[in-house]
Amino acid sequence: MPNTTEISSLINRKSCGKQIDPMPTNEEFSLIMQAAMRAPDHFNLKPWRFIRFTHQTRHQLGEMFLQSAIENQKPQELDEQSQQKFRNMPLRSPCVLLAYCHHTEHPKVPLIEQKLATAAAITNILHATHQLDYAAIWRTGSLCYNPTLHQKLNLAKNQHIIGFIYIGSKDTKNNTPEPKKIDWQDYLQDFANSSPYPQ
């Protein structure tokens, strides 16, 4: 009989919008990052990179979020409440991983494939975090494409933010609803010679 424990963990994973302390230990982070390293990767370029923000450095990230927003939005769109929202974004979890793609020029591996590999590494992180009984969520949004934030993080032109991974413990006071059951058969089609091409 096949062992279905691990596949059940994949099926039952869900994103949690807010986490609390504690975050994974250094030993657990080692396992999480080892899982990231096993993502599919054309020509073994390892394009993924991560910057970890914890404790006080989350506040620094929040200030970078705010300053980046100020420089790229109209002043009247950022009242005090909106400004505080940017400051508080990284405080929704005890740990934030900023994930970016380090693009290496390669004749057979275009940028899109390297971004996809980085996304696959993020997916592995989410599943490894879940298997260790922690909570996580992958967030994106306009800050991923904000040139000021790239500059404040000292990212080069060949480095592209793919998202922010928030990691911590499950907040039992704010339970995330169980994911809805999805009929996978709606998303799979067996090809046959008589089948029309997908529209």
C-alpha cells in the first residue's frame, strides 16, 4: 500500500492570512530551505533568492514599504491610516521571506522559466511549512513591481521580486476556513484524436 500521509498534507494545505509566534526554529528553517532547493530548475541555475525579515527588521521592511508607496503614489492617496497600513504589513507574521528571482542569461532558459522555477521553490516552502505544522501565505501586489522598493533592497536589474512569504504559527483565534473541495476532473482533459482543440 502506498503511503498517503505526505500527499494528504499537500491536498490539505491552506493559506493563512495572519500568523503568530513562534516561527520555525533555525533547524526547521533548514528543512524548509532544503525543500526549496529541490524545486524543478532548468539547467540547475538555482535562480531563487530569499531575504528573511524577523523581529525588528520587519519594522524596517514596513518603513521601506511605506517610503516606496509614498514615492510612487499621489500624496493625497496616503492618509495617516493608509501609511500605518504599509508599516504594519510585515507585522502580520513573525517572519517574512522576500523571494526574488536572480536572472542568469542563458540561451536555453529565458527569464520566464527562471521566474517559474522561483515560484516552484516558493511552493515547496509553503508545503514544507505546512508539513511542519506552521502556517504561511504567499503575498504579491504592487510592491513586487515597485522600483523604489527594488532600489531600497539593493536589488540589481536582473533581480525580480516574486512575492512575500509570511510564516508563523497558526492563530487559533482567527481560524482560516477550510479550503473548498474542488472537482479536479473539471481541470483535466484526456486528449483524443477526435477531441476538438481547447478554446
